[in-house]
Amino acid sequence: NFIETARFQWSSGFFNFFNVFRTDISGSGNLAITGKGKDDLLSKTFYAALALSAAPGVETIREIDFLNESLKIKFSLTSGKFTLQKLEIFGVPMYPASR
């Protein structure tokens, strides 16, 4: 089971600093959360194994410190199931991608 978001960006042609995401996820199993930058070249693991049963119905806030032109987030499970009820991403555009 997995969900992969569309790409997030604040300003096209700019490097964007994505600093925090907030989610509301329920389910069972261990959830891996990873982020990928433009063209899937830069990848970062935000959670290797988030135990969903340990905190049912609790919002998760994670500092991610990800700098790229865009960001897409993948939520995946090896077994179990999950429901993503909310995803908010916070950040700011930093500087033009080409100078």
C-alpha cells in the first residue's frame, strides 16, 4: 500500500525550502515516509518506520529541512493499512534556481 503526492512548490523556477509537514494518519503497521525532489534525483527518508498503532488519531509534525525546486512525499507500508486524512507542508521560496 502506498500513496505518492503530486509535486509541491511555491514558486516555479525557485529553490524552495520545505521545513515542516503535518499529517493526520490512522491505521496499522509501520509507515515509511520519504520525500523526493525534482526529477526524483534527491531522496530523503523522513520516517523509516512510524508505528501507526502507537499513536492512533494523533497528528504527526515532522521537521524535514528539504531544499529543492519541488517536493513529493511517498507514504508506504509493507503490511497493514492506513488512511491519510490530512497533509500540510510548510516552507518558503528561497532563491532562483538558475542565475
